[in-house]
Amino acid sequence: MPVFGWVEWAYIEPLHIHVKAKLDSGAKTSSLSAVDMERFTRDGDAWIRFHVPISASDGGTDAPQLIEMESRLEKEVLIKRHGGAPARRPVVHIGVCLGDKAFITPVTLTDRSRFNYPLLLGRSALRDRALLDVSRTYSNGADAARCAASARQFKE
């Protein structure tokens, strides 16, 4: 099983969005930074359209990006917040490529702009996929070609 640090480069699939991810065994659920959320119906199912804000440093690019995504809305959950009232958040499934591991995981959508990392992967996403060494960072050697090859399953 691969060993990852507490911060790693990851790709959000199927759009292949390069982001910094915090791997957090203290958090049960995962979350993705999202703004401008708009719910709609497609073929009788609830969907959500949202934008993923990626700063230049978060995505390793020359300029900030605001990437539009759409996903079927799986459910809404009530999230307990430290020192604040519980918040209701939409949940969608996204593809993630971490190192050479490609998988689909549920994430809550919330504005994470006040945090350092746009993607937080909690222990439910990491279970049976990775070991976490909190003394390490950026140890997975994320390779775009390797992730793209692993992520083909998200496009089929």
C-alpha cells in the first residue's frame, strides 16, 4: 500500500484538475472547495453545477482558475463545525487520482477559500488505499501521464 504525506498533489477527474490536497485522518469525510453552486434537474435527477476555485499556488499554474463542474447530487449532509453552527452541504462523487491510485469518492462541497488546500481527503477516502505518514509532504511524485492513464476509468 502506498505511503503518502499529509499534503500531496492530486488530480480531480474527469477534468484532470491539478490541486493540492490535505490528507486528514482526523476528518471522516472529504471536501472540495466550491463556489457559485446552482442546483438543477437533469433527466429527473437532482444535479449541481459549481465552480472550483484554484489559486496559482494550489494548482501549480501561472494564473488562478475557476473551473466549472457538474455532478449528480447524491445527498445533503449536516456537518458539525468547530465553534460554529452545523452547516448543510451538498455531496457529490468525484474521481481523484493520488499517486497512481485512481478512485471515486464522495465529497462535500463548501467554500474552502479560507483554508490552505482546496481538497481535503478524509479517512473514508483513504481507507484501504493509502497509509499516511504525517512527517512527509509531496511524497507521491504525482505524474500527469500516470494519473491520466489511471483515470481512464472515469471517462468510460
